[in-house]
Amino acid sequence: MLNFIKNFRNDEDGAVTVDWVVLTAAIVGLGIAVLTSVGGGTAALSDKISSNLAAATIATY
């Protein structure tokens, strides 16, 4: 039983898992922040493109 407790205390697999979870959460948070900050500009740009395409005419011969 004493050997099991020593192995449990020295086991670092859980700590590595926590590190990966924190790193993944940081990457997801950064992605959401980038999408939020760029979202308004891309919506305005797509509206401009849409209105220019709608106003375009095609010459037929």
C-alpha cells in the first residue's frame, strides 16, 4: 500500500493533462477574440462586394 501512495504522489500525468487543457483553452479563447475583432470588418466588406456585384452589368452582343 505504501508503494502505491509513493507512485501516486510521483505520477505527473495529471499535471501534463491540466497543462494541455489550459493551453487548448487559451488557443480557443484567442481564436474567438480574433474572430470577434475581425467580424465587423468582414461583414462590411461582404456587404460592399454584394452591392457592387448587384449593380454590375454584363455587356451582351
